[in-house]
Amino acid sequence: MRSKRLSKGEQTVLAASLVLFLLSFIPGWARLAAEAEQLVLSPSYASGWGSFGFIANLALLIAGSVSLLIVLKLVGVELELPLRHSGYAVLTGAIAVFLLVALIGGPEDHDAQGTYVTTRGPLVYVGALLAVLGVAGAQLHRREVSARPAGGRENLIERGRQSIAAASPRTEKGE
């Protein structure tokens, strides 16, 4: 097991998805405020896990999974996954779409009597921006990977040696 170096795109995806996952535990995703006149409550905030329903929870789980996959790659764990270079783009794209759908749909109201109203908190906007940053990092990673020669640096060095050997004049010994 050997450590691998992350591309700039992978570093961006890791930072965005890890921060998004960690922010999901901090209250600030949905704002709960009293709507009735007889209730005098200061507004409170909810975390990202119960405020926006299944779609947002799925996005946050995917963000945690992407972070885990990149950290495992960083420490050198070899995983055979069907997702290759475009895998980050697919996963971060799903995070962005799910969070944007949750942002448009708004938080779920848990009050049957209408005594308080639930609105979007500031962290849901931060989460959406982090999701878009993750997509940008995934695209950067795809560009970096497609710009590399097949086989990596070792293959490039070997092909360079072969082309030098083919271009140099050959002399036979013993004549």
C-alpha cells in the first residue's frame, strides 16, 4: 500500500465534499421561526440531515462517500470500482443536482398546527456553492487525467527510451 498524489481536481473535490459533509452537522440549514402571535420564540436552526428530506440526505451521504474514496486513494488503498476518471463528475454532479432540488423545494414543514414556519437557512446556500465547486473540481480532474499520456510517467519514460534507441544509429560490435 503506497500513498498516491492527488491531482488539483481531486484536491478540490475532496475539500468541497469534506467541508459539505462536515457542515451538514451544523445547525443553519433550515430556520424555524414562530408564526403565531401568542408565541414569542427566537428563531432556531436545524442541521442538514432532517430539514430537507431524503434528497438532501442522499446528497450529503454521497458527499461523505466521495470524501472517503479520495482519502482512501490518498493513503494508497487500491479499489477496483467501475467509476474511472468521470466517476467524480458523476458523483459530484449528483450532489449538486440533489442539493439544488432541495434548495428549490425548500425545507420540509414539520408543524401540523401552523404555529411556526420553516425557511431556508444560510448553510443551504453554502452547501449548494460547495456542490458546484465539487463539480468544477471533478471537471478539472477529468481534464488533468485526459492530458496525461496513457500509462503515466513510467510509460512516458519507457516510450522516450524506445524512440531514442530507434533514432540512434546502430553499430555492430566485432567488425
